[in-house]
Amino acid sequence: MTGMADRRLRGLGAFKQAGGLLLALSLGGLATACTREPAAPELRAQATSPQAASRRTAEEQGMRTLIARLTAVEGLEHVLTRLRDSCARPTKHSIFENNPPRNALECRMDADVYFGVQADITDVVARIGAARIAPWEPQADQAIAYALDYQRAHGRHPDGTLMSAPRLQAPGVRIEWDQPDPLPQQVEEPLPCFPAKDPIYERCSITPHTPTSVATARSRYGRVLALHLTSSAYPGYYFTVPRKK
């Protein structure tokens, strides 16, 4: 019995020693990874470099072009635009991840644009389709046709079952609008421009400076339509800085 107990104690000691070694190696790897992290001023210089500024300008111009196309659709009245542009370190999901993120810095841009619907929504959707604002998925003609069918049928199939709410979407582009029936769905208010914690680079603007709220626009027009834009380049960043190995 004494010999068996000794063997158990020796086995337990070896297990603890191996576990301690693995933990030390893991922490050592984490410490090494941390020492390779670029400092915030270095990343900020990258985020404001001429190359980043050029891509930032091109990204915003592309978004502004899409916004202008939708604004020109008859029956829509612009209410407000919220545009956010930010550069940050990649999000770390766990301190125990062995592989560090591919990038040291990632920049992305998004815009939320709200319109009051002044005309019949069926007519407006048809005009959006004719304006060729984006290559709607799965196919543009099918996406527009389904949205029109939904509006004309008030959201129900011939047998009375509910249809899925329509949504026009393409890479980096999504359009949605209030649906009063059969199941009420409303476009949500935009998020305010909260300052980020320790941002590398960030700008956020809402125009006009004293915008009408979405709820006020809904009471005025009866229905609200929203355009949501994100950086179209996969996986959603218009500028990245690869991590140095």
C-alpha cells in the first residue's frame, strides 16, 4: 500500500511539473507576442498615412455615390446620415489563442442613412430597382420582384402563411423599411456617436447636426426606409496593416 501511494504521489508531482511547464511556455509565448505589438503612436501614424487617407477617401466617395443614387429616387426624403470611420487593433477573443491576429491594424467605415417615404412603398421599391443602385442578391430582378410581391400581398402567401420580410442586400449594402403588417417591424434609431475607448483613429458624424429622429420622421411620413453601408472589401476593412513577424 505504501509503495502504491508513493507511485501516486510521484505521478501527481510529474503531472504538476508538466502542467507548470506548459503554462510557462504559454505565458512566455504570450509575453513574446505582446512585445511585438506596435505602439499606439506607430499605428496612429499608419492610420493617418497618405496610403490610408487615399483609401479612406475612395471608400467614402463610393458610399456617398450610393447615398446620392438612393436620395434621387422619387418618393424618398433624406432624414439623416450617420457615418463612422475607425481604425483599431484586431479584437482578441481569448488570451490563450496560440495564433496572433493576421493584422496589427484594421480600418473600416460604415454609414446608416434614413429616409422618409413620401409615396406608396410599392412604387418606391420599383423605382429603387430601376435605379440599379446595387447588384441585389440572390439576383437583382428576383430580389425586387419578391419585395414587390410582399408589398402587394401584405406579407402573406396565397394560403395565408406569412412571407419573410423583404430586404434588399448586396455586398456592403442593405436596404430595409418599416413593415406595418402582418407582423409590425420598424427601422431602429441610429446609434449616437459615442467616443471609442483609446481609439487609434476615429471619426463619427451625424448630418444634419440637429437631425430629426427616426420616430419623428415616422410620425411625419408614415414610413421610414434605411440604407446601411459597410466597407465592401472582404472582410470589411478598407485598409489594414499586416502584423510584423
